[in-house]
Amino acid sequence: MKTVLETTNFDAGLIRKYDKQGPRYTSYPTAVQFNDSFDIPSYEQQVQLSNEELIPRPLSLYIHIPFCHELCYYCGCNKKVTQHPEQAIPYLRALYREIELQAQLFDHDRKVVQLHFGGGTPTYLTDLQLTELMAHLREHFNMPACDEHEWSIEIDPRTMDENRIDLLADLGFNRMSLGIQDFNPIVQKAVNRIQSPEQTEALMIRAREQGFQSISVDLIYGLPHQTVTSFNQTLDTVVAMRPDRLSIYNYAHLPELFRAQRLIKAEDLPTAETKLAMFGETIERLGAAGYRYIGMDHFALETDELCIAQDEGTLQRNFQGYSTMARCDLVGLGVSSIGQVGDCYSQNQKIIADYQNGLEKNQLPIARGLVMHDEDRLRRAVIQQVMCQDRLDFNDFSHKYHIHFRKHFAIELDLLKVQAADGLIKLADDYLEVTPRGRLLLRSIAMVFDQYLHHSGNTTRFSKVI
Ligand code: SF4
């Protein structure tokens, strides 16, 4: 069993050197490359091709619920804050129509083995709305009733009590992620998100009693008034609850891009040095507590499916971060959702009114996307391998993709000599291996293989490591 301490090597100097803006590679090509020449017929054609594969892939559904009761000031998500639950009614009507239209495209024998409700706040919906939505999905997609599936939901503990956990279990959910961010009352007040450890823990306990198999929590470092000591306290409180996974994100303060963040005073934010120290402490504490560093922001207990998938080579990076079940087609449902079917990425309309208007005319709300070409597929495979497996065997890769790896990526291998000299990777004749030191800087290695970044050189729209 390898813990964080064994698989990473925290080197503050190197992190500073490689702390450049860059994509998080939840897709390759990244969403920046999506364009509106990809339209509804393009999508329909790609789905048809996926149905005709020799062994069609099972399906993974992502459902976006964009509503929230209150505004968290750090938020950069696509959401609508409203105290009027009736605003969800026309949205759900449109979502139902989209479910019907999408389900008609896919052969019905393609099972839904993975389902994720994200937001916004999926638990903004009432019990009745959640029940009806699940019934609608079951009516139109092939959704197995037994334990063959991974159905997960993002939970805002402020919208929940233990009875609602029972409801989610009855609806078939067996995985959940809980938004926490920080338990310190001063930090919570500064970001307008007040929730107690007791309230959160009670939900986790009930979820375990109900047989939820993987419980994940989200934390953020770099929030206003956080200190190394205060964040350590939050970490200790969370670790004592023993979630199966933790996602620990770096807060990027971009008030010019995200209006909500204008409510955070820049002078209340911790310095880059303090954030670096928090990051270092996080690595150390989670390592000591038996968590494995999976890759960018994600930690998991050895018993969790993410670790098992990483060991078995089936881990993938997608729009939810790291995920299991790499061999699925992902159907994005709801405003702004992104799908990945066969060789294409597609994204829905980002504005709720546009999303609803299209569906009122019985049109799929697809706004943009792209069809990957051969070079994209190749580079996507390299980046996935670096981000998920930390190792790339050139001969295996050459054999699988019918190329000569060293010749095809001669420029990239040359560029990587700098990372090799800095000890981020081991670069041998026939393989590349990410070292414990490089594991905290995965995206700087992946960026070398990003052809679009080479051409544009523009990274300003992306976040930094710290
Ligand atoms: S952080 Fe989550 S709960 Fe808070 S406003 Fe954003 S989407 Fe809503």
C-alpha cells in the first residue's frame, strides 16, 4: 500500500518554478477548442457511429442541475441562485424533453452503468422532483436496477437531512460527494457558506448505514482568512470522518471572470507562500492518514474504486476529475453539460433560457463541440496515460497506435529533457515515468504534449497549480 508520502515528493522550489497557468485536462482537446461548426447533425452522426461499433460502449449520464439557494462567494460554476423553487419547473420540463430526445438516439440495449448528478446543487430539487426525474430517466434509458451501477450525486449538506439520504438510497444512488470547503467559522462567513461538522458527519453516517459505497468530500485551500493552522484543523476534522475520497482544490481568485468572487476582498486572501505551505501540509497529513494521491487534487483510501482503477489501468480523467469506467460514452444532459460520445465532445447551451428555448422546439440544445482527428486521439491517449498511470511505455504505445513513438514525439521528448533534469520524470529509451516529485506537477508534463497550446501559446484562461 502506497500512501501520499511515498508517492509524492513535495518540493516547494520546483512547484514555484512550474507553477504556470495550464489546462486541467479533464478533456483533450480542452473545451477551449470546441466550436460551433459542430452542430446537432454532427452529434447525431457520432452517436450513430457509436451504436454501430462492434461492441457498443455502455453509457454514463451526467445531469446538471444549475440551481442553488445561496451564493458561495468563491463560486465559478454555471448556476442560478434563487429562493424560488418554482424556477426549477420549466427547467425540469426542458430536461425531460432532452432526456427523451437523447435516449431516442442511443440503442436501448446500451446500459447506463454510471450516473452523476452535478450542479449547481442537485439537492436543490425537492424529494418529489428528484423522484420524478429518476423515474423519467428509467423510463427512457436502459438503467439496471441492481448493483451493476455507480450512481453518484453532489450534496450540499445545507439542503439535506438524514431522511433525504434515505430517499437518495431508495432512488438507487450509491455514491455521493459532499461540499464542505472549510469548517472554520470565519472562513465560512467570508465565503457565505455556513455549515457545521456535526451536520456533515450525520449525513455521512447515515449514508454509510444506507450502503453508500464511496463518500467523497470537497475542500478548497486559498480561501479568505485561511491560515495553515486553520486549514490543518479542517483537514483533521474531515480525516476523522474517514471519507473514501477527498478533492482538494486550489482557489483561483478571478473576479474579472466570476462576478461572485468580487464579494471576496483580495486583501483577505492568503499569500501564495501560505497556500504553498497549506498544500504541503495537506500532502503530509493525508499521507499520514493513509490516503493515496491519485493525481491532480484527488486523494483516496486504498480500498476506494479510484485506487483500484488506477492499479488496474482503468482510471480516466474526465469532466468530473478522475473517474472509473473509462470505456463508457458520456451523455451530458442539462444546461452547459459536456458529453463525450465516440470520437466527439459536445457541449449544451450555457444559458438556461437558450437551453429551454431550443428544447421547446424539440431541438437538442447542443451549442458546440468537436470531432477528434487521429492526432487528437493519439495525444489524448498520451495525456490520459500521464495523468492517470504516471507511466508511458513507448513500445506498447507504438504497437497500439501504429506509430513510432520516439519519432512521432521527437520534439516533445526533447522538451521533456528539462523536466527530466529537474527530476519530475525519468526519461528512458523506451519509457517515461513520472517521479514522486513530478506527481504534484502532472499537468506541466501533460502540457508538453498539447498541440493546441504549442500553436497558440496562450494559457491565460487557465488556472495555476498554486
Ligand atoms: S459553490 Fe456550489 S452551492 Fe455554492 S453557489 Fe456554487 S454551485 Fe452553488
